[in-house]
Amino acid sequence: MSRRRRIYEGKGKILYEGPEPGTLIQFFKDDATAFNARKHEIIDGKGVLNNRICEFIFNHLNKMGIPTHFIRRLNMREQLIKEVEIIPLEIVVRNVAAGSLSERLGIEEGTVLPRSIIEFYFKNDALNDPMVSEEHITAFGWASPQELDDMMALAIRCNDFLSGLFLGAGIQLVDFKIECGRLYEGDMMRIVLADEISPDSCRLWDIETQERLDKDRFRKDMGGLLEAYQQVARRLGIIGENEPVRGTGPVLVK
């Protein structure tokens, strides 16, 4: 495999220069991180599952007219994506109280919220991704009021689709995180979904047992993270019962 130019490396993914202008290759790593990477392990096969689940979800979103940066999956660990200018915000949609919401407001985990809540966090590892308001976002120029409206509309549409998708698989969508970017096409610019949607970025609970099927298994030292991700992929019909995921896909070129 020829050496490729690395554009960016994050906690869970690496971006490489794409084969055509305006494209990138997104590589899914096996790294599991929590608490701003203070906790870190390698879980063989996690990147393969996240790539497959993300492909499945983004393909459905594209078909529904919800714009994303996703073009196609290239292999077990990589996908071809459109190059976008990432907006430095994490958009979190909450349907059920869990995680930092429960800690901040003293609401018992598992409490169904009166309505879905959208929160914004400034993407800055040094500051531990602080929660910010719409006023902060527009005042500091991270996004315009129209871009904020577009991102919130995308988040609501994603929530409607994902809630139904997972419900059909016996899974409750507790909350999830998305990121958005500016896609420039000639003289036009539009806001699209970027990054990934996978069990790394969602809280997913079994409807019957409340078993965690997401990265909380790693955060809370529950074990069985890979098995939980496999269960999500199988319930969605992405992989078969005996399909292997460990140790597959291309070797990462440094």
C-alpha cells in the first residue's frame, strides 16, 4: 500500500487525503477512549464495527434527503467522504436522562425527558469540551444564526429517524452526538452531517433489560464493549450471526 498524506488524527479516526479533490478517506481506529482520552484502550475490531454501522446509518440518512459527508465505504475500516469545514461544535440530542445531564441536574438516569433536548458543546480538548449556549456560538463566530437553525433542524430529523430505526431493533435511543460541517460546492455552501454516528457517539439501551449497548460499557468498566457493538450491528441486520470482525481490514499505513 502506498504512503498517504495524513490530514488529521482524532481519538477514534484518521483522515487521509482522498483520491479526488474535495474528498477524504476516513479510517476507523480500534482505540476506545473516555474522559477526554484519560482512559484509553485498544479493542480489536471496534473500528470495523463502527465503520459498518456508520455506513448503514449514513446511507439511510442520504436516501431520506438528510445531507451527510458520506459517499461510500471502501473496505472494512475506511470510507470515502466529502471534505467539509468542520464547525467546532458537538450537538447532543437527549431523549432520556443519562450521563452528564443526570450529574448536572440531579435527574435519575433513565428518566424520559418531557421533550427532546438539544445541547451544544465547544470542541476543545484542552477545555474538556465545555457546554455553550446559542449566544456563545453566534457571539464568537463559531456559527451564524442561520447555520444554528440548520444544525438544529438536522439534529431533530436525525433524532426522529434514529429513534424509529433503533426502536425497530428493540433498542432505546437515549441520546446521541453529531457534528456538522460546511460543504462548499462551487459558489454554494450548505450544512451537512459529518464525523460519524455509531455506538461510540450514541447511548443505546436494550428496551427490555436496559442493558447498555454503547461506549458506556467502556466508561463504566462494564466490559463486553465489542460484544455490545456486535449485538447492535446484528439487530440492525448489518452483520450475520457468525460474521467475524476482529483483525480484519487493511493495515494502517503510518
